[in-house]
Amino acid sequence: MVIVYATLIIKEKKNIEDVPKILREQVKEVLVEMGLPELTFKEVD
């Protein structure tokens, strides 16, 4: 599920706040490892 959420975030279908808290840190780690740390923060409009 971690990779699924990371992929959805990359495709802009979800953001980090949509990830269940239990998986959020793991998803952040995957995004950082992929060179996308900017996606670990929720955008402020």
C-alpha cells in the first residue's frame, strides 16, 4: 500500500494528508528516496 499511495501522490491524485497516519511516515520515506521530498508536504493554497 505504501507504493500505491506514493504513486497516487506523484500522479497528483492524492496528497500526503490523504494517506492513513499509520502509513504516512513510510510513504514520506519512499518519496524522499525517489528524490521527491517536496511531495511530503501538503501544499498551502
